[in-house]
Amino acid sequence: MHALKLTLAVAVSLALAPLAVAQETVRIGVVQPTTGPVAYDGNIYVNTVKMLVDDMNAKGGVLGKKIELVVEDGACNPAQSVNAAEKLVVRDKVVALLGAFCSTSTAAVMEVAKKHKVPLITGISTAAQLTEQGNPYFFRAVATTPMLGNAFGPVLPKAVKAKRFAFLTLNDDWGRSMQASYPKAIESGGGQIVANEFFQQSDLQFLSQITKVKAANPDAIVLAANTQQAVALSKQIRELGVTVPLIGEGSWTSDSYIKLAGPAAEGVYGLVEYVYTIKSPINEAFVKEFQAKLKENPSKFAGAAHNAIHIMVDAIGRAGAADPEKIRTALEQTDYNGLVGNIKFDAKHQAYGQTVYLAHVKSGIPEVVETATIAKP
Amino acid sequence: MSAAITILGQHLLNGVLIGCAYALIAMGLTMIFGVMNIANFAHGEFYMLGGFLAFYLVSLMGLNYFAALPVAVVLVVALAVILQHAIFRRLRDAPMMTTTLVTIGLSIFLEHVALLLWGPQPQSIPTPFPTKPLSFFGVYTTPLYLFCMAVTAALILVGHLLIRRTRMGKAMRATFQNKEASALVGIRIDRIYMYAFAFGAALAAAAGAVLGGFIPVEPTTGGIITLKAFVVVILGGMGSFVGAIVGGLLLGLAEALGAGYMPTGWKDAIGFFAVILVLLFRPEGLFKRV
Amino acid sequence: MSDTGRQRLATAAVCVALFAVPLVVHDEYYLHLFIVSGVFVVAVLGLDLIVGYVGQLSLAHAAFFAIGAYTSALLFVRLQWTMWLGLPSAALFTGLVALALGSVILRTRGHRFIIITVVFAELMRLVATNWVDVTRGFMGLPGLQVPKLYLPGLGAINIASKERFYYVVLVAAVLAYFACRAIVRSSIGRKFVLIRENEPLAESLGISAFRYSMIAFVAGAALAGAAGSLYAHYVGFVSPDLFNFSYVTIMLIMVILGGKGTLLGPALGAVLFTFLPELLREASHWRMIIFATILIVATLFMPRGIIFPLVEHLVPRRWRVRNAGAA
């Protein structure tokens, strides 16, 4: 009888233990592609967030409690991202969400956030319509492609000494948005658009498109692509005898791109929200820690992760409680100074005020040659 | 005017480069289909493995590029022989649905094993060729592209001669036409199957190893490659080697020219539309069976 | 109690269990999985008609599912048609697409047929991705909603909650099951099987393989389209990802491992292979490797599938209805 009571007591406390633990930490959910075509960058994001949260917890966490991260794989697949988000919100009872990397997945996760009333920040998804849907639980901590275009477009003709600009981008919302918004800004700086070409996400060779672009005789080519395609593009562009400067949105300044593209990366310009060569005390400390713990230089996805987690934790601190509604209100009042300058959110929860960078790859190092500030949209 | 001709020339050259690759891969698929009557949905995975193994041999084990290519192919052939012995041997007289499901399962299996072992990062094989482009009358190419074309063309020729001139080739064609009769005259069907499967896999792997120098390989590449190979085989006529070769070149050229003079988004659809047209008007394909 | 009595009791017990799910299961996550399973039950029942009963391996089914989803989504976004109109429209349109496709390809046999279905699916994916004006390409169509249910006297009932939407899906799955069962038990169903087992004999008896395959193909596609519509409104979002080959794979696994040609097998397969991947979330690549291995092994050694034979084994011999469909 005694043994039975003991067993019962142990069983009951084991069953209740998770509940007990839940009250002692602040749970933040992360939906990122840890598998799939962009898994490399997704894992960088996740590892960065983990590293920074460990730092925060070493300093006492937030609201006197430790931060607990729960990471789920969205694989940049909308259905899977939705499942991941549902699990995080319903089963793990997270009070805030970060994710989901690809704009289509973020769009799907946004609905989950709205349904369950949990705030969501993305530091990476740039599809313009995400902030146009009036979802009060969604916040975007990164400049969209049109905003980047408006900031740098007028500067580009002088910065790269070019007049005739050709576009060669991914055929998705990102690439199309670039080709819709950049031309006006470039023209206002004295440039001229001579070609508009697209490629598919599954394309492995771009010879036809490059040939068409070449036929238009550009002085510079503006591209939107992520690492795998950026590498193939750079190489094939050079192999087809095109020597003009390349200007890219995407991962054109990351370690992985520079290493894989080899000599083709030399002289490439990157339009980035973050690059590891930024000269500021916060960044230099971040880069040093990143190199020590993760053994490479932080890419723009690491920078995005830094922003997202810091802004979220900052808001949780100001909210005074691990309550999703209060966190959401606190997010709206964000006035955060961090890795890339000052960030505030406008009425549509779009971030503005941060610095963006034009980096030039020289001898394998992306040096910052121009900066601009994102204007309030 | 001459600029337009140069551009056309460039598109044509691009088309031939890609077309040779398509032809080589499709030949391998036709070999397997023709002799064993199996639609090999895992064919693209042989291409992918050829590419990845070549990459690892060159970059991680420091093997000479020109040695790594055949070694990668041999490794894939070894895998093919094992698969034939373990699985396909049992499927000699199996219904089509069974064999197709098995190759689909195999395709998923190989893709995810590759993802597990090597991660999703695409890799291009470091080659010893200088990267500076060569130009002939304004049309650009690189030593690597020329190498790719030369090797794929050579392998196509070798394959063709093998089928047409050697005893093995004759035995394969006999099996293809009439399995029972071939067995009766003493042709060892199991052996023939093994050679067919191995050779088919070898061609795909060779394509992957050679092209991996300028088209990055990733574990998920297999799917698209298989699809393109099937498109070529249907266009050319299932079971015709000449059809696979001509079909491959035609598809490469059609895609390059189509993309060159039409909105590039629909480039891949060219092959698919062609397949539908062929189905409507000439279902056996452009060429009859060998 | 008599045999029939016991059988009736067992069936009643199963029905009660199915209806009681939302009352017993309160975990939203599991309810979500039940709902998705139900959607796939509708889809794979349709696939079983063509793969299991007629015996043609169609890899276009997932494309029909996606076409149904897109149709319903577009009708909602552009014309504000609710799911009550969208679902039957999606089923109808998908059926028509299948009719058109079938008229071109159902005369081919063998490998060519299988490959054409793959090519078709890929072509549909390209259309969804590139016809940006209509489908918004990669951006997809967000903001889809579950409509309200209007009953006379009770007004508008909100059925968007998981507990309530479960019943919608349950009704759909049950209707789909009985519809398919009616087809396969009828003379049409017997003709399907005859065509599968001995096509030349069927032709010689005047049974047109082309016509009957078409019936299965179109009916199956319509079911897939209906399932797609349910899925779209439930998830709230469609994108070209729905055309990924992974949907083909999972539906095939559900049908083949469930037991093709048995209806019940694939239905159980749908449930099992919706829950299993989610429960094995952590082991992403291993999960697919294991599924692929099971698929190969089962195809080689267990042609009747795994689930159905297992279930049948548990049912007393006297109760086993002679299942004309099982291969």
C-alpha cells in the first residue's frame, strides 16, 4: 500500500512537473527551415538566436526568468510551417514567435499568430504584402526590397559608375518586387534600365538568361538570388564573358557565397541589411563571439536573428509580463538601438530607421562602401 | 545584324551543351527501360550521386579531377550492381506498378540518405580548368564547357557503339525484343539486366560528375533530372537510343532558343508542351524502337 | 447476439468513436491532425479507385488535389464564393480537367501513362508558379476562410473552430467512403477489377477499358479536388508548394501501404500517415528514409499492403465480407 502511494505521488509530480517548469521560464517559439533548400541559412539563424539567448540568460534572462527557446522546423514549406507554429503555440504555450524565413511560410504562420493572438516577428521575409494585410500580431524587423531600392537606387549609378542597368532575378515575389520598385529609384539617380530577366527557383543553369542580358549591353547587372543560385550565377556570368559589376540583394556577401564562388565573387556588390564588417562596438563584439562559437563570420541571416531576438526580448522586458497581448503592445512602442542602428515600427508594424549597407567584395572581404538610412514608409 | 547572329550563336552553343547532357542521361534511362522494362524514377539520383561523389573525391580527398570522375562513376556502378542484385533481380517479371513504386521508393531513399550525409548545401566540383572564357566570333564558352561537351559526346558515341557493335549490345537488344526467346538461346538474362542497369546508372553518374563543375549539385537535384530525362525519352520514343540522343539535343536546343526569345519563366514548359503534342499526334515518339 | 447483430454493434461503436473524437480529444494540435487526416481520406479514396481498382498508377492525383485547392481559393478571393459553393465547383472543375487529360492519355498504357501523369503535374506546377496575374505565383493566395453554416431556425453557426470543422471533414470523409463503396460494389466496380486483372478479356466482352478507366479517373480527381478545397479553406492559404512531389509520395504511401483496392486500407493509411510524420517530427530525414524503405519492402513482399491485412486479421473470419476489390 505504501509503495503504491509512493508510486502515485511520484507519477503525479512527474506529470505536473512540466506545468511547474512552464511558469519559471519565458518561452519563445522559433519556426525556421532547419531542413530543406535553405536549411544552411535557417540553421545559422537558429544557432545565432540560441547563442544570444544563452548570453541573455547568463545575465539573468528577462523579467527575472530564464528565456526558453523552442525551435521547430518549418522547412520553408507553408503547410509544415503552419504545423510547426500550431504546435509551438498550442502545445508548448510560447508567448512569442520568430519566423518563418521564406515569405510564403511567414504569410501562412501570420494567420496562426493572429488566430491564437501571439506576436510574431520576422527578420528575414521581405515580401511587401506581408505588412499590407493589417495583421496586428505580425511585425517585420527588416527593410523590404522596395525600401532598400529607394534607399540605394539613386546612389547606385554613381557608386558603381554605371548608366545601363540590367535586372536578373528570381521569379518569385522577392525578385518581381525588386524589378517593380528599383527602376524608378535608379532612374532618379541618372541610370537607365535595359533588361528585365527572370529565373526559377529550381534552375541550375542560367545560360539563356545571361545571354539575353548580355545582348542588352548593360554596364551593371542587378540580381536577387540566394546562395546556391548566386554562386552558379556569378560563375556562369563570368564564363560567358560578361565582365560588368554585379549588384545583388540576397546572400552575396556571406562567407559561404564568397568561398563557393571563388574568383567570381571578386568585385561583387551586395545590398545588405547587415554585413560583418560594420564598424561599431556592438557589431565587433557580436562578430568576435560568433567567430569563436560558430566558427565563421556572421551572415545577414545572423544579423537578422540578432535583431529579431533582441527586439522581442526588449519588448518582453518593457511589457512587464510574459503575456502575449502586453508583448504585442510593447512591440508597437519599440525604440531599439542595436546592431544596425535605431529601429522603430510604423503603423503597419514595418521597421524603419535602421542603416543599410552597400558592400563591395575585395579580396574575399565585403567592405562597406556606402550606407543609407531606411526612411519611414 | 551581326550582334543578333552572335547572340543566336550563343544560344545555340548553350543549347548544345545542355542538350548533350540531356542526351547522355536519357540514353542511360532508355538502356534501363529498354532492356529491363523498368521506368527508373531513381535515375536522377544516380546523376546526383555521381556529382556528389566526384565532389568529395576531389575536394575532400584531394584526388586528381580527371581521376575522380571515373572513380565516382565506378562507385555509382557498384551501388547499381548491389541494387540490381538485392532488389531488381526479384522484379524480373513483376507488374509495372510494382517496379515503378520500387524505383519511386528508391528515389526518395537515396535523396534523403544524401541529405542526411551531406546536407542540403549545393556543391560545385572544383576543376583544374582556367575560368577565363574563350570566344569565337563573339560566342563565349570556357574550357570546362568544351570538356563537358567533348566527354558527353564521347560517352554517347561509346554507348551507341556498344549497343550496335558489340555482342553484349546485340544480346541486350535481343532481350529487349523477346525475353523468352533470348533466354532459350542461352542469353543469361540476369547478367544482361545487370549490365543494362549498371551502364544506365554509369551514364547518369558520368553526366553528374562532368556537369557538376559548372552546375552545382544538391541532394534534391535528382527529381528535376529524372523529369527531364523522361521528357526526352517520351519525345524520342521509349526504347530508342537514337531517339534519346536526338531528343536530348533537340530539347536542349529548344529550351535554349525558347528561353532566348520568349519569357524565360516558361522555359521548362517547352519540354512538357512538346510531350503533349507528341502524345496527341505521334504517341510512339519521334523514333521507333530499336 | 447474432452475427449480424454483433457486426451492427461493431459498426455502431466505430461510428460513435468517430463522432466522439472532439469531445474526448481537446488538444488542438491532435484535432488539427485528425482534420488533416480526414481531408486526405477523401483524397486517397479517389486515388484508390484508379490505382487500386482499375490498376493504373496515376501520379497526377496530388496535382488534382492542388488544382481543387486553387480553384476553391480563386473563387473565394475573386468572386467571394464561400466553401459551400467553392467545394462542389472545385470538384466539378477538377473532374473536367481530368476528363480532358484522360481523353488524351487514357488510351496509352504502361510506363508512358505513368510518366505523362508526372509531366502533367509538373506542368500544372509551372502554371501555378508563372501565371502570376491569376495565381499570384509564389506569393500564393492567403486569407481563405471557413464559411458559416446556415441552418433554418438556427441561423448562422460558426464552424471555424477545430472541434466543429472536424465534423465537416468527418461528414465529407464518410460521404466519400460510401460513394466509393457504392461504385466499387456496383457492376462498374466489377468492371474496374476485370480491366485490372485481364484487360484483353474485358475488351473482348465489350467492356471499354478506356471508358471505365475514365470513370475512375474523373471520379477520383473530383474527390481529390473536393479534398483540396477543404484543405485550402481550413489552412487558409494556397501556394505552388501544394504541387510538390512530396504530396504524390505521401498519397501513394497511404494507398499502397494501407492496402490498395480495399478503400478501408487507404482510409486508415491516410490517418496513420498523417499522424506518423508529425509524431516523428524530429527525425526528418530518417523518417523519409524509413518510409521509403517500408514502401520498397512492402511493394516487394506485401502486395496487399500492411494496414488492411492487419485489420482484417483482427476481424473474425465469419465477418469478413468477400472483398472483390483487394488485389
